[in-house]
Amino acid sequence: MKIFIIFIGLLVINVSYLSYQGDMENFVRKQAFLKFTAEECSAGAATLIEEKEYAEGKIVFNYEAGQNYADEYIKYIKDKTNLNGKLSCNLTFEDDSIGYSDENSDCIPAVNAAVKFETEDIFRLPMITLTKIERSARYELE
């Protein structure tokens, strides 16, 4: 009977470990995908600058077009993948019109994209709860 109890205990531990490893692989893949999505949103929004301001030697982003680009890309991602949850992107601009953050002492125009994914619990084990993944990217114009 002792051997049976030890076997059942080891079986439960190994099944829990395998479940955790599978869920962790899924989590890492989602993180990498969200990082790619954030990079695409920030780079795409950074290409949309105001031409009149650029002709005068200033770099000013087209904020509305940049946010529209990010929203359209997020919509495209939702349509083409099977992500079950809420996916959103928030853009923050730093340019000659808005100004620069304190960390950006060199006054380099940049677009920050923060992609947030909210879903049901990613891990199946009851002791680990994760319902939100957030990744960000920054695209600078040198």
C-alpha cells in the first residue's frame, strides 16, 4: 500500500509539473507575440509625421493617424488569431509639439506603445493566477 500511495503522489506531482510547463510555454509565446505587436504599433505610428512641421525642421507626429493605425493593427490581429480576451494598445508620443519626458534628455522624438491583453486565467493550476499580460515597445527617430 505504501508503494501505491507514493506512486499516486509522484503521479500528481508530475502531472502538475507537465501542466505548468505547458501553460508556461503558452504564456511565453503570448508575451513574445504581444512584444512583436507593440513594436509594430510603435514603429507604424512613428512613420506618420506632420509634413508641414517636418518642412519647418520640427518632428511632430500625427497623433490621430498613429492611434488609428494601432487600433486597425490590433483589429487585424484579433481577426487573424484566436486570442480569447481583450486586446488594446495605448500610444504615448514624445515630439517637438508635446515635449519630451525627463528621461529623454537628448530630445529624441519617440513613440511608446503599451499593448495590454486581458483574458481568463492563463495557468490551469489553482495556485497560479494570471489574467493580464502587458508588453511595451519604444520606437525612436534618430
